[in-house]
Amino acid sequence: MIAAIKAPLIDWSALAPFTSLTVGAVVVLIAGLVGSARLRSWLVPGLALVTLAVTAVELLSRWNHPKVIVSEALRVDNLTVTLGLLCVGAAAFAVILSLRSDTEEGVGRGEYHSLLLFTTIGMLILIAANDLVTIFVGLELLSIPLYVLCATELRREHSLEAGLKYLIVGSVGSATLLYGLALIYGATGSTSLPKIGVAISDTGALTDPLLLAGMALAIAGLSFKASAAPFHQWTPDVYEGAPTPVTTFMATATKAAALGILLRILVGPLLPAVDDWAPVIAVIATLSIVVGNFGALGQDSLKRMLAWSSVAQVGYLLAGLVVATSLGIGALVFYLVVYAVMTLAAFAVVIENERTSDDGERLSGFAGLGRRRPWLAGAMTVSMLSLAGLPPTGGFIGKLAIINADASGGWMWLAIVLVLGSLVSLGYYLRVIATMWMTEGSAEKTPVVKQAREIVAVALLAAAVTIAAGVLPSWPLERAQDVGQTVISSR
Amino acid sequence: MLNSYLPAIVFLLLGGVVGTAFALMNGIFGPKTNRRSASKTSPYECGLPSDVQQGFRFGISFYMIAMLFILFDIEVIFLYPIAVKLKEFGAFALVETSIFVALLFVGFGYVWRRGALSWR
Amino acid sequence: MNIGWYLAVSTIIFAIGAAGVLTKRNALVILLCLELMLNAANLALVAFSRMWGNGDGQIFAIIVMVVAACEVTVGLGLIVAIHRRGLVVDADELSELRG
């Protein structure tokens, strides 16, 4: 009876991104306790950036070296590398964007940056998850620090409320997902994704109501996290209430992680059930496109408008997921990266405008920005054009790729919905551009605070990448196809 | 395709109905007249009448210690599976447990240093 | 053993929790209902674990317990913080404006 349980064989080099982030998060937390406030103000963000840089390099070195590690709990493949880099990059930009904000002073710099790093670990684990347990742990490690981060802007009471609201809604999502995972385990008898795949294709588990109910609950739970309609109601309030750098991080990285794991489950073990889940995803995508685009119309707060627009963007992304081919997945991954970059540009501009004027977050605060700060307005213009899907931007190419995948996969009606949704979206994206360039600012506002060079630089960099992805799309598109290929072939 | 979802939908609907019923039954069958009666607003439902006055507020330290207790208390549950299969785990268990406890100590050190344990 | 009964109880608990989150207004009661949802999943996991005769579900349940405690601690922390700011801990009044 007594069979010695062997320690799991751990491939430390493949595990390196996870360990370095974890160690970095703990070090940053401790660094927030030592030295003077002045020392901490550059030491802590510096250490966080170093940690993220090291992690990025380690992730890059795993490109094209797929490996399943820690007793099959994690799978480090090209999808993990791509989306992991996206999340790590988003975290690094969140650190840079919050360099000048005084929000983390109240909660402590160490805590703020450490929570950011812990969230990033959660995202990496979630994207790399190869086991139901890892999915849940990753999701919670992503969510719990984010709840706190949303509540960190202590001087605004909205921030605390946003945190609590996000906690309640997010926990409902997690619990729903967990129940779904429990049912999937019940139907197949294993928590490991590959074994679940075997159980589904070999036995009659496919028609098991347990599996279908579990799948539905899991999709609903992850839709909460990705803020896809009809599970999106929390998005505008939380995006508005959270500190803007945290909102930026949520809008880019959280969505990438949630869509990444949705992709891994649905196109992995659940691929035999594609006829069951594809219509559900298509309906969620359509709802998101419709609800998001109409919700964004007429919003006066830029953060709320971007929140609604992010709901619509998730709809576009899910439209790529419906086509469970390498073409669709490639389009999804490409658009996900482009979406993150253009959203980053938009939020960076909002942050800078928020710093320098009183109503910088309202649409009225953008009046006359083109005259006052043409570079900033330029970056915003590129971002808006790209979000709307107009050439010559990455957003145009990404949407084209998704429409192409939809059309070739027999989802013509979804492609039409996508195009119609984009037309509606012009209504609010172009409104921002018109406000910036065609209206005069109310009275000449003398900037009281100094302009933040690094924030402008982030905005310009993101805008440049957005255009580059639109002008020279072949290299990133091919890489995205590589990722799609590995996901399909790895099952 | 939709047919195969039927059991799942029935399952969810049934759950929804039962859940709502339980949540609403309180309001239907419970006494309606005195929603804010003295016994309902008092801190304890039974026992001696408490000395706690209306405006009394607990110090923040109570909550701090309580929340920290929940965290450190529940972490011990991870030792349970190892305790059950201690013989089979062998030396691996010792290493594993040591690392785990060391990590807990890092957390404890942080909490201590941050001043969350000092009584205010 | 018949898995159906365990599953039925767990579904009912989950539904009570979900309905409570939707209908209750006090943030503390909402946290309690969230715990109900998570523990319903735990019950299902342990029952399935018994049915399949492997320990995966039990390990999963233990991890869920710890995660649930973390979630609740953060929730309580936020509620205490809101309370100390003199704000109301009432979910209806929390949601400033929707849409």
C-alpha cells in the first residue's frame, strides 16, 4: 500500500517566468518597508520594472519550446509566451503610467506594485493553465489583487466603491466558473485538461448534461472576467472608479488572460463539442457588439466610453473565437495584441489629460487639445481610428482578419454584425476626434502641473505601434498564425 | 444542438427557481410587522442584555487581527493532505512543508513590520 | 452511492447563494452568499471525487477553501475601509449610476 509519492519533476528553466515574478513581487513588497520615502519612490517601481523585464526575457526564450511542466499543471507554449508578454508589458506600462500619480502614496508603494506583480503572476498562470485547479488558482490570483488595486485611490470615494463592486461581481463570476469546473470534473473524472479531452472524445461524455451545464457555467464565469455582454454591467462603474493606470491594466491584460484561457479550454479539450459552444459564443459576441457600441454612444466620461467600447471589442474578439480554426485563433490573437496597444494609447492620453486639467476625464476636457498639445491629440486620434477599425491602423487589419476568418468558417452573419457594429462605433470614436481638433477649449487653461514626458512617450509609442501593425501586418500576422497552429496541434 | 442543451437549461432553471424561492420565503413567512424591532437591532439575539451603547465603535485593531487570523488560520489546511499521507511522502514532505512555512513567515514578518499587529 | 442527491443539494445551495447575491442589499450578507456559492461547488467537488474514486476533487476543494478565505478577507477589508470613511455599506447605494 505504501508507495512513496515522488516529488514532481520540475523543469526550472520553463518555470522561470513564474518564479522570477513571484520572487520579484515579494522583494518589491519588502522593499516598500525599508528606507526613506524618497528612496522608495524610485526603488520600488524600479525593482518592479526589473522583475517584469527579466520575466519578459525568460518568456521570450520559451518561444517555440513548448513544454508541460509541474505534473502537467502548466503548459508553456507559444500562446503562453505571446499573451504572457502582453500581460507583462501591460504591467510594465501600468508601472510607468503611475510613476507620477500620488495614489499609491496612500496605500504604500510597495503594496501597490507588489499587488500589480501578483496579478500578473495570476494572469501568467491562467494563460498557461493545463488543469482545472490551475485555472481556478490563476483566476483568483489575478482577481483578488485587482479588487484591492481598484480601491487604492483613497481620496476618491468612488474608488473604494469600485473595489467592492468589482469584488462582488468578480466573485460571482469566479464562483460560477468554479461550479462549471466542478461539473466538468464530474462528467469526465479528471481535472487535467488533456485527460478531459481524452474522456470527451473517447467516451460518451459529450452528450452528458453535466458536461454541457459545466461548459455553460464556465463560459459565463469567464465572460464576467472578460466583461462580455450580458455579464458586463459592472464594467463602466469599475473602469470609472478605479485609478486610471489600473483601469488601463484591467482593460488590456485582464481581457487577454480571460480570452486566453477561454481559447485554451474551448479549442482544447472541448473542441469535439464545438457545435455546442460555438452558437453560445456567437450569441455572446453579438450581444457584446450591440450592447457595447450602443452603450458607448453619448457617454461624456472618456473612461466610461472606453469601458463600453471595450465590451464591444470583446465581442469582436469572441467573433474570432467562434471559428475554431487556426485562421480564427490567429486573427483573435493578432487583434488581442493590437487591441491592447491601441487601448494603452487611449488611456495614456486620458491619464495625461487628467493630470493637467480639472475635467480631463470628461469629453469637454478634450476640447481644443489638438491646439494645446498636438502630439497627445495625435496619439489619441490614431487610437480612436484604430479602435473604430479604419485604415491604415492595426485595428483595421485585425478586424479584417476576423471578418475573413468568420466568412471562411461559415459565420457570414457574424461578420455582418461586426461590420454594422463598427459603423455604429464611428459615432462615438469620431466624436472624440472632432472634439479635440475642431472645438476651442473653454478659456486657455494654463497647465498647473508639469507635463509628464514618460506618459506622452508611452502614448506616442503605442500609437506608433498601432500604425506599424496596420502598415506592415505580415510579420505579426504570421506569428499570430503560428500561435493558432500550436494551439490547434497541441491538443 | 439546442436539444443537447435542454437538460442543462432545465437544470439551471430549476436551480434558479429553488434559489429564488428560498431567498423570498423569508420575507413571506417571516413576521412582517416589526422589521426594526428592538430584538432585531440589538447586537446579540439572546443572553444578557449587552452593555454596548449605540455609538460604540470597535477599534480598527479588532478587524485587523480578525482578518489576519482568518488568513493564517486557513493556510494550515494545506498541511492536512501531507499529514494524511505523511509516510508515503517521506522526506519530500519535510522539504515541502518547510518551504511553505517559510513563505508564511515572510508574510508574518511583513504584517509585523507594517504595524498591523500593534494595538491601536 | 447515488451522486444525484449530493448534486441536488449542491445545486440548491448554489442557487440560494446566487439568488442571495442578486437580491440582498447588505454587503456582508452578499459576502455570505458568495461563500455559499463557493461551498456548493466544494460539495459537488467532494461528491464527484468520491464517485470517481480519485483525490483530485478533494485537493481542489481544499484549495477552493483557502482562496475563498482570501476573497472574504479582502471583501471584509474593503467593507471596513468603506465603513470608516463614513459611507454606507449598502449595495444599492453603492452603485452610483448604471449605464
